[in-house]
Amino acid sequence: MFIIIFIVLISLIGCETLQHDGKVFPMKGPLTRVVIYNDNDYLLGVHCKSRDDDHGFHILQKGGLYGWMFYVNFMNSTLYFCGFSQEQVKKGVFDIYKAVRDSSRCRNCTWEAKEDGIYGYGEIPKKNPLFYKWLM
């Protein structure tokens, strides 16, 4: 009986395996989108990455947007962090998507860079908190 259950479980896991860009992802989670919006009068440098992906350095003008989409991994441990700078001055490196914090908070996760720091927006309209203050 144990062997039959084991074979069924292995078959189900095999059916859920996905191929994407030459990488194998077992049982992917939900598709998630992250967008960073610059709500300042200055240029904002943004460099985001995860353990597996480096999105490179981007410069956002006032009102500029930068974003990407990804699947949250099966273990719910997906983490993206971003470094921010203004006029070559480092303003901080922050966890922009952390699955254990954000998977229930948002699938469309919007971050707004304001004068005092980064504000996080979730799916439910309510007061959007200041998540991270800029380094001085």
C-alpha cells in the first residue's frame, strides 16, 4: 500500500513540473507582479535581484515605473531585494518581495518611492504604510 501511495505522489509531482527558460520549476506558485513607482522630483536608481535573477540597474524619472513578474516558488521562500540610490548616494537595500510577508498581502505589489522612503501597496485599499525609511 505504501508503495502505491508513493508512486501516485511521485507521478503527481512529475505532472506539476514546468519548463521555463531552460530551468525546471516543480509546482510553481501564483504569478506575482512587482511595480516600483518614483514619486519624487529626483532620479531614482533601482537595482533589483533575487538569488537566481539579477534585473540590472534602472533609472526612474519622476513618475517613472519599473516592474517585473514571476512565480512564487513552491516552498514560499521567494525573495527579491532592491538597492535604491539618488544622485549616486545609496538610500538603502530593502526586501521588495518576501513571500512569507507578501504572498497573502498582494499579487500585484506596488511600491512607491517618496521623499521619506518606500511605501507598500497591497490588494486591499487602506492606509499604505511606510515600509522602509531612506538612509540619511
